[in-house]
Amino acid sequence: MPDAQQLAQQILDSVGGSANIADVENCMTRLRVEVVSDSSVALEDLKATDGVMATIAAGSNLQIVLGPGLVDRVADGLKALRASAPSAAAGGSSPEELAARGAEIKAAARAPSDGRTMRAIRKISAIFIPLIPALIACGLIAGINGILTNSGGGPG
């Protein structure tokens, strides 16, 4: 198993350094890195890195699958490396540039949800969401019936 700090440094080098990282988050198994420029990411180097199970790149969003436990330590190491870099988080940007970048990120986040596919998914989910309580009730009734039937106290 690779050292978490060493792996964090290798990931930092592969994504183009701290100046190319806009944000770092992690979940149970994945390290989510939002990069400033996806052209600066050495994706093949990242995939070949020992300890990286898989990578998923979608534009400026990069997900690096590391596995449970390791991802927490690598995320902490990567955040520490970014914090030690001079003004990596701000990138030397003015407040106006940061506001414009924020508006771009919001627009990009909204864009996929405005398509026909998302509208169709919303319509389908709007049909099934009211049925959930009825399905739960049917399951409970079937479970109670099964318990009573198997214990000899119910119909059947």
C-alpha cells in the first residue's frame, strides 16, 4: 500500500500542481478534484500511479478512485500540500475574476440539468414518488403476513 503523503504528491504533480486545482473533496472511496485547466492534467500518468484504482474525468471534474481509508489520508495530504503552496487557492485572482469564475461554475453545474434527459427523469420520478408510501405499506403487510403464516397464526 502506498504512503498517503507520497500518493498525494504524485496526484498533485499529475493534475498540474496546486495552481491547477480549484477544489478538493472526498467521499468514501473517491477523491474529487476540480481542476482549473483539464489540459494540464496528465491522465495517463495518474492512471499508472500506484494506489490509484481508477480515474473518471468529465471536463474540469476529476474523480480518482483510491478506496476506503486511504482516500481520507490522501485528501488531507493533498489539502496540506495546497495550503503550503503560495496563494494556490486564490491563484492571484481579483474579486471580479473570482466572481466571474463562480458564475461560470454555476452555469456549468446547471447546464446538464436543463436537457431533455433530465426533464424526462424528473417527470418519471414525479410519477413514482407519491407511490413510495403505498409500496412500503404493501411490503410491511406482506412481511407481517409472512411472519404470521410461518408461525401458524395467520391465514393460509
